[in-house]
Amino acid sequence: MSPRRVRSVCPYDCPDTCGLLVDVEDGRAVAVGGDPEHPYTRELLCPKMNDYQRTVHNPRRLTTPLRRSGAKGEGTFVPVSWEEALAEIAGRWREIIATWGAEAILPYSYAGTMGLVQRNAGHPFFHRLGASRLDRTICAPAKDAGWQAVMGATPAVAPETVRDSDLVILWGINAAATNIHFLPDVNAARRRGAKVWLIETYRTPTANVADRTMLVRPGNDGALARGIMHLLERQGRLDQAFIDRHVQGFEELSAAVLPGYPPEKVSALTGVPEEALRELAAAFGAARAPFIRVGSGISRYGNGAMTVRTIACLPALVGAFGRPGAGCLCGTSTGAAFAMEAVLREDFMARPTRVINMNRLGEALAAIDDPPVKALYVYHSNPAAVAPDQNAVLAGLAREDLFTVVHERFLTDTARYADIVLPATTSLEHDDLYRSYGTYYIQRARPAIPPVGESRSNWRTFAALAEVMGFDEPFFRQSAEDLVDRLLARSAPLREGIDTRALAEGRAVELAVANAGGPPFLTPSGKIEIRNPRLEEPLPDFRPPHGGAYPLRLLTGASRRLLNSSFCERDELRSIEGGMLLKLGPEEAAARDLVDGQPVIAWNDLGEVRFILRISDRVPAGAAVAEGVWWLEFAPGTRTVNALTSQRLTDLGGGSTFYDNTVEVKGA
């Protein structure tokens, strides 16, 4: 009997949101591949999602609730029933609420799943409970803030439009690891004669598809953008008619900011040779349809929002916004496709509760005392590995007076510190609805297989917690399928005219996005706002990154086989990665008498981490590269990379500054 084939969706934190085909036999996924009928992802899957069944049916899967029986962090548990686990959680929470109030309970989640129902399933529950709220800003809110400062709510161009470009700039994006479906369209543009420039801090695998790679000193991309603007004006390459009609504030920028960025100064700040800077500015000014794809990495510095804000201005100077194949893509905004208040239910809050920034979890667990955080509920996240300042986070998780519940598929670093661990479903085991932040497609997914063991989805778990906590709202008695139906039943302009039958069948459906990347511009002024009078700094000027006192910039880059700490459960992916590596250039390795393959220690004021050294001429002097986030179980020492990253925040958006740290390295 041949397998049953089911359509599904990749649930992970990636802009592409791939369509999947799942082969099912006897209630098990036996093969997972790409859907050739998906209009954007077109059958291609990344190494992580190929053979996704190896994650779904991994021998490490948690299949029953667990209660801690040893020391926190030791990972020693005994199985219990769901009834026992839920009763213990409810009992402990009631005690905490009675003594400290509900704000002593903190939910912690992010993007382990991107489905609209399962990702947000905890919001209505914790709003009803009266718990503290989490400011979920660990990824790239500074990038969004930078775009919005200039473009407001103007939707970005669709990624496929890059095919018509004649100059593509990949700025701070390792697309070979984080946006692989964009590259076929970039290559299509190249075949038509387009040139591709990569602007990066080290030679990532994406350099292999670029005609030119320009390496910039970390955190100085904004100075490079202003240097390009300076040269565009000096070389007479401005589209003055477009500026007069559609741009606010260029005259002020020209008078107050751009004179301060001549090529010699920009070269000194960025490390980019003056000739290369002039060449890029000339190519950009001469291009018929320049297209800039902006990655998230450049926003993870103290000046991240200002950097993105500056880059977003560039197409305006040459009139590129609105031209076919031209513009700037930071990400697609598809939130208006669904009335998310139907899921989030902020109306369940009796009053607004305090907000805690997720990047400062270590500080929150140690220092907040009004009231202190006495309970932590973690779902689809692994803060012990992915949150900044790992030593502070682990110290907080080790508190005996902190009652921690972790809802997870595997015994992650965070789960090892839990008092109660609840087994979670994978995306193949529950209903959900997906939108993308890198395309304009949406897709519905239904369960392909039954839950593995006693695992439960986020929605089903929160519905059960609502019941044991005595919540009587009918909202908590509906199913995830009901919630998906409710979201789809509410009309939205972005969904007008879509193929509802195809969506119901699990196929990818494109949203109807008007004026993407061009006029009319959805800003308060109706223009591209180079000068934004609502901001403390109305003009985009340079501010230095945070940096640090140590000689090497730590670049926590993306891995092709790990997604943050996800996929560490897969032995074959870890094996191909070759261990937890720190990459140095030959010059820096020689200066420290280090040899390839030896154990090394990277350290700064926050802590120290053991790595295996990989010497690579793709890493420039002054940088150290650590790709991916490893579980402690597989680390060479007792800490992983985020023991070296700070809890400092970005200039706007409250985002993380993972790339804005310095270290020194020595032999172990």
C-alpha cells in the first residue's frame, strides 16, 4: 500500500515558509519533501527541513509529562500523568498569585513555531490570568523600526520582483542559510545581465553567488550607506524629480549630514577601500532597477534601527521605489491579512500588566522585585541557549524559588531546569495557519499524523490549563481548527479575491498587496520620510555600535544546518557541522599561536566559552565567527555562544544586540 501524501508547511522562523509534502504510513511520517506546486519555494528545502521526519520521530522526543527529581539543570525527571502535571501547575500558580499577585508569573515564548494559532495560543490565557507580558523582541524589531521610520506602513516589494533588477545588493543577509528561495530569483536576474553585490562582515556562503563581495567593519553599515548617498549627490546621479515629488527631508539631509561622509572618512570607518565605494555608488546610480535585500544581522547592533533606516533611504535618491525590479526589501508585512485580536484577546486583561523585555530575562530573574518573577512558563523557545547573557539566565533558572514549566518536544537546555516538562507536538501533529515575513503567501495546515506519545499542542495545553484554573470563557473550549476557521471567516483587504478553495486544500495562496514598494506611500506625510519629525533624531545620522573593550568582534552568524538552537536533536546535522566551531582568519590565529582544530576559549566580561577552532580566510582580521546555537549537551565546555552576548538593547524597538559584542581568544 502506497503512503498517503499530505500537504503541510514549515513552521520555523524563516522568511520563506516552505510548502511541504508529507508521506504518511500507519500514522507515521516516513518522508518529508518540498511541494513542487508552491509558487515561491518550488520544492526546494533547506538541509534542516529535508527529512523532517527525523525530527518528528526522533528518539529524543518527549512523549509524557515529567516532574523534576534531581537538581535544576541536571535533567533528572520522573514521568507523571497529564492530570498530575496540570494539577501541580495550577496549585503552584494559585499559591504564587495569593502571595505575590499574578504578575509574578512570566510567559516566555518566541518563534519555535510561526503558526498564527499555536504561536499565539498562550496570549489569551496569560491575559486572562493577569500575568506579566513579554516584549518579544529577540529577533529584528530594530529592522522593522528602521523601515517604518522612513516608509511607514508601505508594503515592501515582493521578493520575486528581483528577477527584473539589473543590480542586486544583498546587504547583511546570508541568504544561502536564511533565505534560500530568494537566490533562484537572484540568479535569474544574473542570467539577464544583473550584477550582484554582497555587503557583509565576513565571506558567508552567499558570497559564492555574488559578483562582488564588500566586507564592512561590523556595525558600520550605516556609514557606508551615507557614503553612497554622498557620492550619488556629488556624481549628479540623483533623481531630483522623484525627490521633489515623493521625498520629505532630502534637502536637510544633504545640508546637515551628507557633507560629513566623504569617501576618505567612510573608508576609515568601514574598512571599504575608497575605489570600491566609488564603484558601488556609480553602479547604484546608473542602475535602471537597483534592488536591495536587507538582512536582519545589521539590525542586531546598538545602532541597528538607524542603520536600516539609512539603507531604506537609498532607493529614494535614485527614484527606484515603484520601478519594476527595484526597491528595498527588509521583509513583507502580512499582519493585516488576519484579525489577530480574535486569537490574542487582549480584552481578557482586567488591566494592562507590566511588560518585560525577553532580551533581559537574566536581569528579570535576578533583579525585578515588584513583584519578583516567581514562575516561568516557557513554550516554543529555549532561553537557556538563545537568550543573551547565558550565565545570568542560567543563574536565574537555577533559583529554587522559581517554579518553571517548559512545554517542549525535546529535553533542551531550558527543559533541564524545569520543575515540570510537558511534551509538545510538532507542526505535523496539529492545526495551524501560516503567513510569511519574506513573501506574500499564506497557507493552512492540518494534522498529517496523530500526536506522538502523549504530546499536546500549545492550544490544547492552554485550553487544559484554563480548565484547571477555573476559567469559564467559552473561548477556551474551542479547538485550534475552530480558531483557524474563525480567522479565515473574518474578511481582510489583503485576502480579497484569494482562492479560498485552494487555501482550504492546504495550498499556498498569494495575498492581494497593493502599491508594494511604490507610491502612494503609507506614511503620515504621504512621502518617503528621510526626515521623520516624530523621532528624537529626525534625520538618519551615524551613531557608533556598542562594541566593547576586546579586540575581536564576535559575529554570531546563521548556520545552514541549525536554526538558532533548533535541530540540535539531529545527529547527522550536528555531525556535518563538525562541532561547535569558532572561526578566525589566519592573521588573528597566527597572532595568538593557534592552530586549526585545537580547543580554544573565547572570553569577555560576561563569561568564557570553549570552541573548536576553524581557521578560515573567509573571516577578516578583527572578527571571530560562531555560527548557530548549540545545546550545552553537545558543547565542548559548560557554556555556549550566548554566554558572550550582552543584554543591551537596540536604539529603537528594544531588540537584541547579538552582533554587537567583542571577545578575546586563547588556546584552551
